[in-house]
Amino acid sequence: PNVHVVAGDYDDANLTFPETRVLQVGAFRVGVIHGHQILPWQSSEARERVRRKLNVDILITGHSHQNEVSVQNDAYYHINPGSITGASSALASEDGNVKPSFILLAVQDTKVVCYVYELAEGDEVQVSKTEFTKKSPSDPQAEAATAANAKLMASLLA
């Protein structure tokens, strides 16, 4: 499997992870950034500036440790997986408590399904689902990536 990593705000200086990554997944350009670089923090306008700079349909950020799946201005999607460990954050709530969470993305051509897994009271896991479809026609590069994904899936299932 492919693993894509970006630099966080407390990473060791000897690590050489990029600040951002842009990936083609199906018909979507997906941008990944830790989020500490987006100022002011948790500002949708600041995220939009980063999204435009990266030229992506989906912007995945972190830093706040608070999960979020949202459509921004009917133009792009913002996803924050939260914190799988539940590490505290001053950005998450008044008391700094964070519910452990992660998000699984299922992408098929122009459709994305986001499954949010969040640890609830009593060690129960709550799962919510958000779906969205890309409205604009896909570009040739996205179509080629989608065809390659379909071919790979067919070979795996054969």
C-alpha cells in the first residue's frame, strides 16, 4: 500500500517530510497538510486560500484533533480525521478533551464516501457516513487514474 506523509508541527527536525502532498485519487485532486501552517487556525477562509494554492478538490488537514467533514462554498470538501489517540488539544474544546477518531475515505470515480469512526462513551464506536459527488466533469488525468484504479481492482478480484 502507498503511504503519504506530511510534516507536523512537532516532527523531528531530522525527518524530511514535505509540508504538503497533492494526490490524484479517482476524479479528485486531494491535498494533505498538517494544518498548523494555516492561520488563523480553524478559519475556513484560510483553508480556502490553501486549497486554491494547492488546486485541490479535497483538502485534508489535521492539527485541531477535532474530526470534521464539510463542504466549503459548494466548491470543495474539507476533511479532518481528528486524533486516533484522543490527544488533547486547546483547539478542540474548552477543556481540551478530544474523542479519539479516524476517517476512512472510499473513492470511486467522482463519488467519495467518508466514514467517521469516533470512540463514544463506554468504549462504543460510533460510525457516521457522509457522501459527496464531484459536480464538474473530470479531466483527462483524473479519467486515466480512474481507469487505472478500475483495472487494478479487476486484476485483484480475478
